Amino acid sequence: MPDLALPTTDLHPSWFEAHAEWGPGLHEDGFGLLPTDEIESPRGFEAWVARLTDEPDHWNTNGTRCIYRWIVEGGKVLGGIALRYGSDETVMRTGHIGFGIRPSARQRGVATWALGRMLDDARGLGMDRVLLVCAEDNVGSAKTIERHGGVLESIQDTKLGLARRYWVTIGSRSTTSI
């Protein structure tokens, strides 16, 4: 059974394995990884993890409050998920929740499970609805969002291409399982 874990340097080898699986140039949403993060060296990786975990109620570099979690099973990093809260420009562009699952862990229900857990966290923060954004052609993410009641607001042209914008109304406690 997977778990949502705080980012940690203890998972460096497993995280790097997941990162390599995505390949160069591909987006790994949910990890809070910036182009300026130097993750190749142990020291750089440690600095990145520290940036993600300095405070439980973390402000990311865009000034948005953000909680980062890694999706881990048996010591293996399967993906990442982030909960951004507030209503600033960054959140309205990228969504309240972003997630990414490494290719070898897809189609197992991991993203659906993790999104359900983050929706529970959002509910705990007093949020009554959240925005999720995915690439227009990302059928897997669209289905995951729709499984949690996501309602398509629009498809918009962005700097990265067409994006689907969904709103999820947070109701009673999630019962989603893998």
C-alpha cells in the first residue's frame, strides 16, 4: 500500500531512479522541481529537499502556500503530489493540486488514491473546491480528476499548449482506495 511521505534525502536513490524514468525534458508535476534546482549532487539534492520541507505550511518560490508529498511504496518513489492553496495568479494558472506518476507506476490507481488523500488535506484546510489543470492530451490525468468529480470548466491555450481546467467540489470524506 502506498503512502504520502514528506520529501526526504533518505529516498535520494529511489527519487533519482524515478526522475531518470521520466527522461530529459519531461515535466514531473507534484515535485516542486525548478530549473534552478541542482539535484545531481547529494548537497544540491539536500538543498532542494530542504526548500520543500522547511516548514509544514510552506511558501513556494512563487509566494504560494504549498504542501509537497512524495508517493512512496516499499521505499520506492512512485510519484509526487503538491497542494497549493490560496487564490493567487500561480494557483489560478497551475491549479491547487498537481501530481505526476512515474511511467512504470501508472495505470495502477496510484494517482487516483493520492489525489483522494490530497483532497482530504484540502478539506482539512477548509477548502470547499479545488482547481486542477492538466495538458489537454493527458487522458490519464483527465480520467483521474474526473473520478473525483472533476467538472471541466474550459480548455485554454497556455504557454505549454492546450490545458484542461477542472473544478472539484470537496464533499464528504474520500473513500477512494487502490
